[in-house]
Amino acid sequence: MKVTIRINGDVLSAYIPKKDLEEPIISVEDEDLWGGSILLRNGWRLALPHLPQDTRLPVTVEARRMSGRPDRGAHEKPDRMTTIGETSSSQNAAAKLAKNQKLQPWPALTRTAYEDVAACISSGELSGSGLGIINAFERRMEEWIGDGYVVSASSGTAALTVALIALGIQPGDVVLLPSYTWAATALAPLLIGAIPRFVDIDPNSYNISPTSLAAAITPDVKAIIVVHMHGISCDMDEIICHARDQGVPVIKDCAQAHGALYKGQHVGLLSDIGCFSMQKSKHLSAGDGGFMVTRDAALAQKMRDICNFGLPTPKANYRFDEVARDGYAVFRECEQVGGMFRLQPMSAALVMHQLEHLRQRITWLQTAMESLVEEAAKIPFFKITRSHVDRTHVWHKIRVGIDYTAVDYFGRSMAEIRGGCATPLPSAASRAPCGRRLYSHSRRPLGPMPAQSSGPNPVAILRSKTRSSSSMRTIP
């Protein structure tokens, strides 16, 4: 019969398509895992053929079932719950094999991407405004988003800074932003002398709380930056309503929300300006880079000028001609405050064709997360952000909160519990493009418990439930 050997999370397992059965491998006959017999958790012993030492997982082989104890059902729980600090033999086997496995590199570059970067270098157009590759990138983004005007920038932080300047934010003006975000959201106003003022978040979505925002809008507030944290949109209708009532413009930090939708609209189009990052970890990655999107053509042109030292900057290729003014020859004239915030042409070339695959990769992530979110919902003290009826989640990160009911459940302090959650995401979520590690509510990476600790691990509970489900499949 055919058997697929693969790693789910950090556990080596065998999947038997004929029986739709997946079980962890708890022992192997030889250390290299490439021959002899393996013992599954349900008691089956399988004979495998010998394979090359550099074979990558997953791999499907013809196997023969040998003698074993009576079958255990595919969904039956193991004899006991794994406790903190324990390492099963299957985990040991997986650890030996892990050094032979390579994670899919990110960004996932195609041959076309290499060819486009090489063509950009050959063209000699490596710096400047109105370049063909920059214009092509902006057109592609406008088509992908579905509307608006896209202006490219050197980074997501630059995009936020340019947006604030374009909206007329001055030194001393107050800019509201969520209390939970990446530093760039607060650094952008600080860079132009404005004052960031933090607003409470919704503990369920980690996005800015519309109710807290409404209370925070005072006469000295001149702009609002909202952040679509981890890939799910804020409640934009309520936020825009509060902002418009007070005449305050809204900027969206969409650095983690490429492709996210709110009521069927791309999140970039839901306010005055949407700002995106194309840093390496993002779903759309140029290595470094960013862009702004707005429905206002005049505002888009203003941002384009700011990105080019405040010079009047047509979208097409152009050159500056000398003109006479007050008896002096004027070659270039900066008409407003600006800087060198342009996107590098090679970054534009690198990212262009990733758009062709971006929707598919987001769908992979959403599919991979379904089982994890479903199982997490069964654990009362686990809180994971999830999609809503009116908005999609593109899963840039998976944020896990542990409710204080866990203190009573485990009989241990929250500090101990937070310090002891473990391990990478199980199964499909860890193998899909842009797969992420679990992080705690306190933003610390979830690491191993201290050696002296004992007792059940909340993540182990979640992972044991997820692994026992025969519906979990690896997304390629």
C-alpha cells in the first residue's frame, strides 16, 4: 500500500491514503529512517523500502504492513497527554530528519522575477522618477487592488511619513494610533515632529477600538492612523464615521494586510490613504519597499512629488529644462517639503510577478488555518483572531492570547503559562507559504518551559487535538 512520510509540526508521521489515516511514527528500525520498519502510534508496523539519504519530505512510498497490535481508531486520543518537558520518540526522529529538510524560501521567486531584475539592470534605469518599471508596477497594483491611484515608496515607514506630510500634518499636531502596533506606526509622526497618541485596542482583534477612538478625538488631533493587525481589517465603517464627524483624515497602515477585504473592498481603499510595506516578511515582498493608494488623484500627485524631493514629478519619463527666474537660471525647483522616498527600480522588478500568485497563496494560508482555528475554539482559554462575516483574514501572523481562566485550569500563574507554551504551528499552517510561529499575547516568542516545570501544556493540548484529525492535510 502507498504511505506518505511527512512532518506535521515537529512530529514525523505516516499518512495512508487508502484508509485516510495519519498516525505519528513512534519508533524506527534504523536512525536514518530510510529503510527497515517503522512503528505507528496505533500499533501498526510498516516495512519501508530503502531510499536515498538526501530524500526530502514529504515522500510517498510503497509499504507493507507487518504484524502489530489491534488497530486504534484514527481519531482516538493517545494513552496519555504529553506533558511539558517530554519529548516523544517521534519528535526525536523528526529532529534527526529536520536537518535534511529545507523550509520554502520567502519570497518565492519565479524565473520571471530573475529575468525582470536582470532586464532592469541591463536597461541602466537604476534610479530616478517616472521610470518604465516603476510605472508598470504601479499600474499592476492599481489593477490588483481594483481602483485608486498607487504611488510607490522606498518602505512602509516612508509611505506613512509621506502620507502624513501630504495631509498637511505639522510639528506639534497630534496623531492617534493603536497602542499595539509595530514601532514604524509611531515613528512616522515623530519623524516630522508630530505627537503620537495611543488608543486602546480591541482585545479580540488586536485592532484599534472604535469606541476608544471616538473618546480620544480631541481638537488637537489632526490625523488618525489605524492598523490592520496580522492581516484582518479594523471596523472601518465605525472608524470613518467618528473621523468624518470631527473632520479628521484617516491613514491606514496596511503593512500586514495585502489582499485583505472589508465588506468586499480591498482594505487599501477604505480611507484617505492606505500605506503598504513590501519588506521581506510581507505577503508581497520586494526585499524592501512600499506604496500608498488613494482615490484622490490630486493627493496621489502630491505624494509622488514628496517622494521626489518635493519636485513637480510627472508620472511619465521626463527631464528638467532650465528656466530663467529673476535673472538666474533655475534647473530644478522644490515646491514643497519632500525627500528621497522613491521605490528602487530593481525592487519593483522583483515584486511585479508575485501578484500573479498572491491570491492563491493567501487562499492556501486561509485553508491551512481552518482546522487550527476550529480546534482552538474548543479550548476556552485560547484566543486566536479569526475572520468575520464582513471581512477576510490573510494571516500575516497568528496571534494567540491566553485568557486568565487558564490560571484556574492549570493551577499555575499566568507568567508560568505564558512562559511555557511551545513549538511551531502544526501541519499545514507551518508548511504553507508565509507560515508563522505562534506568539504569545505579550509578544514574546513561545518557548520551552523551565526544566523544573511539570503539568499539561496548553499548546500541546491544541496540537494533540489537531494532529488526531484525519481532515488535516498539508498545503503544498
